[in-house]
Amino acid sequence: MLTVLGDPELMKRTAALAESLDVRLHTHLAEDKDEDTYCLDVYGCRPLEYFEDVGWGSDRSWVAHCVFPNADEIATMARWGTGVAHCPSSNQMIGAGLAPVRELRSAGVPVGIGCDGSASTDAADLCMETRNALLLGRLRGGPEAMQARDALEMATTGGARCLGREGELGVLRPGANGDVAVWPLDGIRFAGALSDPVEAWLRCGPVAPRHTIVAGRFVVEDGQLTDPRVAEMVSRHRAVASRLQGLG
């Protein structure tokens, strides 16, 4: 995957390189109103028009945020097959706005769930992002605009579509990657949550996974990371963070 944003010639060369290497393209797009103003002032077009002009308008691309596309642009993205990583916590943290997730999905745009980066949201918790996608979807469009299974679909098969890996990621089936997260639904938090485990998981969470299996191997088992280097890595991370913040 190649990620770039900015100079038109660089972006055109990147798109050509991605095609020659058969890899995907990623950038942020239509995240805030300032982006509209900047593109109109500098390039004389809206962000999605610029995106197309530099050769990124295809099913090879997926973009983060996409908070401010208009109806015609949503239809264009659906025609291209360009995916969107919906980053609800980041959008709330920086006050960017509410992404038109329902309209994007209804048009056929692949939509997954993203965490953005630590500059915009520090938790990097996909469970929390999925819960926030459910809540923001309802805030924007009403209680019927987003259901728990819609949010779960974005977090699993929707993300796989964005990455061009349908049938390989986000599903439990023979031939798919052996990646599984097992979530507990017991204790006081989930008392009485009996009718719909997916709704309960999102509405009463987020909680830490009981087990996480990646490529068939336990990464988290019985709520604990299995890698023996965790304490060492946390110590090294604190030292680096202290230096970067001028505290050490």
C-alpha cells in the first residue's frame, strides 16, 4: 500500500507506481471544510475532483474520513469502487463533522472502520470505534439509521472490501485468515443483555477481548498478552515518549 497526499505530480507518479506494483493507494480525503477551501483556492476544484485528476479515482484507492462529499461525489466514488475508512472518534476529537455513512453505504461505497492516528485519537480501539460508528450513525440519521450489525459489518467485511481482500478478512470460513477476537459478555456490565449479543457488545462495551487469535496464534489469551516482551517494550516506549516530550 502506498500513502501520499499533496503535490499533484507526486500523486500522479504514486498512482502509476501503485498500478505497476499492483498495490493499493491510501490518503485522507474530504475530512474538513478547510480542505474544500484549500483545493478550490490552490487547484480550482473540489477535493474529489483533484483526487480524480491525479489518477487516484479507482477501486485501487481507499480514503480516510470522507466527511464532506456531496451526493454526486458519493455516486462517483461508488462507481469507482473507492473505499472509505470511517474514523468516528477522530472526527469527534477534532470536531470535523459527521460522515454521511448511511448515504455512502446505500450508494455501494465500501465503508470500513478506522482508528486514524494518535494525533487525532489515542485509544486505537476498534471496538470503541465500532461503537462510536453506531452512535454517530444514529445521531446523524435517527435511531433506524444505523443498527449494531451494520456497524459490525463495517468493522469486518467492510474493512476487507476497502483493502480488496473480500473473502480473506472479516469472515470465518475455510480459506480465510485465522484471525478471531473472542469477547466476554458476562458480569455486571452485561447483566440482562440476553436478546442480541452484537447489540449488547456495542452498547455495553467496549471491553477487552478474552482471546485474540492472529494467523492461528494467540496474541491475547484469557485477557493477557502472550508476548513475553510486553513489559520491556512498554518501558522502552515510555523512555522514548519522555525524550520526545522533553521530560527526560
